[in-house]
Amino acid sequence: MNPKTCLRLLCTPLAFLPALALAGEVSLRGEGSVRYQPDSARLQFTASAEHELPQQATEKVATLMSQWREAIDEYQARLQDYSDANVNLYSRTLPSRDRDEEPRTRAVASQTVSFQINDLALLNPLLEQAQSIGLTYHLGPNQFFHSDENGLERQALANAIADARSRCDFVAEQLQQSCGEVVSINVDGGFRPMPMMMAEAKGSADTVTNVGVREVTATVNATFKLN
């Protein structure tokens, strides 16, 4: 046999080895999610008052804060990271009613209360007290969270990995093979808690009846061997 012809016959099977190696693997995407309802909230209320004299404005705010502290006395021990120490005082200029009138100023005092609750059963009683005293507040999706969000994220990731394995099993079955060990795996983009529903309340006589359901999702890209 011609040596050149023999060399070509030996090299031809070698040329297909990379394709064979790739054919023994499958790369796919796995997705996982966990739905949950928040059980905790970060809240902030503000007492404010204004007067021609700064002292009078400050005293009005102090009265509001005294009423607030008395109203929440039974809940105080259950409020986490409670803070109400800072008073803010500034002045604002009132618009003139005519050109010849001297600008008038008013002193504005405010004091903010912030804390966290790990029991949403406290939410409406606290809102009712704030409304009755005249404190202002706003509730939005970002203020509600779950006390074990790390655990929920891990569960979503476990679900994504299980989904990737299940898809691999399906693909392998169609090829009359079996899904083997993991060659590589990559967590894609981290976790995304997504509000699905949310009730909002502002400083009126609102109460929150449902804080809504959320979903945390995870995605993995994995490569498995096919046996």
C-alpha cells in the first residue's frame, strides 16, 4: 500500500474524535423558582409641624412623638432596630400675596421613626396609630421581605439544578443513553425576587389586607456527560 494512502486512512478517524467527544455531552439550561409571601417589613413614619417660631414647631413635633410612643407602648418590645432620635428643623418661605409684601418664613420641624417588624400582624395596628396621630408614611413593595430570603434563594437554586438534571435525563432517554456526571455548571445572573402582587397604603385611613405573593428565581447552565 502506498505510504501516503496509509497515512490518510490513519488520520481520517482521528479527525472525527472531537466531534465524538462533543456528542457524548449535552449542555442545557435549568430554571427554578419559589413563591412566597413576605412576613416582615421595614417601616418609616414622620411627624412634622410648622410655625412662625422654631421653638413652637419643635414643641408640636415633640407632642406628636410623645403621643406616638404612648400609643405603641404595648408593641415596643417587638419592634426591631427602632430609632426616633433625630429632629430636623428648617425654614421655608411662603409665597407673597402681592408684590409689596415682605416674604414670610415658617419654621418646619420633623422627626422620623424607623424600625422593622418580623410579624405582619403588627402592621395594621401600627398604621392605625400613625393615622390617628397624624404621622405620614408610605408603603411600597421594597419595604416588605421574607425573614429567610437566603433559604428561599437556596431552594430556588436547588430547583434549578433539579430542572437541569431532569432535562438531561429526558434528552438522554430520547437518545437511548443515560445522563451522567456534571462536566460544568454556571449560576446565571443570581436571584431575582419579583413582586407579583402588592397592596399599597399611604397616610390615609388605609389598611393593608394583602401584601401579595412574590417569586424568587434562579437559573443554571449545565453540561452533563451522556453514557
